[in-house]
Amino acid sequence: MRYGRLIAGLTAFAFVVGASLIALEYLVPSPPLRITIATGRKGTTFDYFGEKYRVRFAHAGIELDVRETAGALENLRLLRDSNSNVQAAFLTGGISNSTQAPDLRSMGLIFNVPFWVFYSAGQPLESLTQLKGRRIAVGPEGSGARYVAERVLSRANIDAKTAILLPLAGDSAVEALTKGATDAALLVGGSDAPSVESLLNNPSVRLMNFFICRCLHACFPRSCSARIAERGGAARSLYPPR
């Protein structure tokens, strides 16, 4: 009788364990072994952090496919497209919200994004209004850099009609400014971004010296911040916290 109860107990325990393993296998999805993240053009901050994430994910045994894009606006479009095969992307705070993109979830603030205005040292510039009629690298259509640049320039009444806005960002903007193919480059990114670092250390290039915070605050009351977002989950604002 005692052995019979022991066998019955062991059988019941084995059944519970087996059922639990089956449930975990089929009902609880395993973490993906490969993820695609949308970043930005080569030399931009999004590209820089994408490569950093690739290394971190590799340590966890996950392959991160870093997809080069035009920037934040294209990344937002890819996240909302279920056929894009993009599961995560870097976005610029302020380009969307939970009403416009209810199917996306913000995973948190990654870094604050400085706004840089570089120009050739041979032509002293002290204000945005002096960029009228000049060639300005503002980033390609679909990039967060262009989104920010156009709104900042509009405060000085500068647009595609009063200046030549070039779709250059990252390494291409650095090359154009260095070779004299553009008069100024408006970049959005941290000082450790290859493109920004390159221009900061270039003696033939200057950083415009003027108080731009008021201009940025007028365009983006919630500030310009970079965030990483993913498709799915509870709706949450893509704006950075106050």
C-alpha cells in the first residue's frame, strides 16, 4: 500500500512537470535569437549606438541586424509596417505620440540629443539668418535630423525657397563641408557620434556661437531626445518625460 501511494505520487508529480514543460514550450514564446533594429545613416548617432547594441546583443547570444535608414521618420514608418521585419528602432522624441502610433511602445530615453550647426571657418557666421541663400546640409527626407533642422531654420525664415537644403547627414555631410560642397551642416547627435566628433576636431570648421535653446524650445516644447521604441505592447507616448 505504501509503495502504491509513492508510485502514484511520483506519477502525478511527473505528470505536472511534463504538463508544465509542454505549456512553457508552446504557450510561452522563447526570446527571439535574431532582431532587426532600424538606425540611421553611416556616421550618425543612431548608427553609432546601433553598432554598440549589436555587440551587447551578441554577448547575450542574440544576433542584432542593424538596418541603415534615412533616420527617425523612416524608422517610425518601418515600426508601424508589419511587413518591414523591423522589431525596434531609434526615434527622436517629439515626432509622434501614443495617439498617432498607438501600437508602439517606448522602451525609454537613451540620450539627450544636442543640435549642432557647423560651418566653414573661412566665412564667419554668428546667427541663423546668415544662412539664407547658402547651401545647408540638413539630412535626407525621412530623417529626424531634417525634421528638427527645418523647424529650427523656419524660426529664421529659412526654407527650401530661401536656401539650398541638401539631403546630407553623417559622413556624407562631413565630407561635403570639408570639401566645400556645402556652407553649413546641421547635425543632431551626441559628441561621440563619428560625424560630430570629426567636425569638432576639424580646424577648418567652426561651431556656430549663438543661443539656440530658445529656438529649439519654441519648436519642441518637450525637447529633442532620442528614444528606442518597439512594435507591440501597451501604448505609451514617444515623447521624452518632462
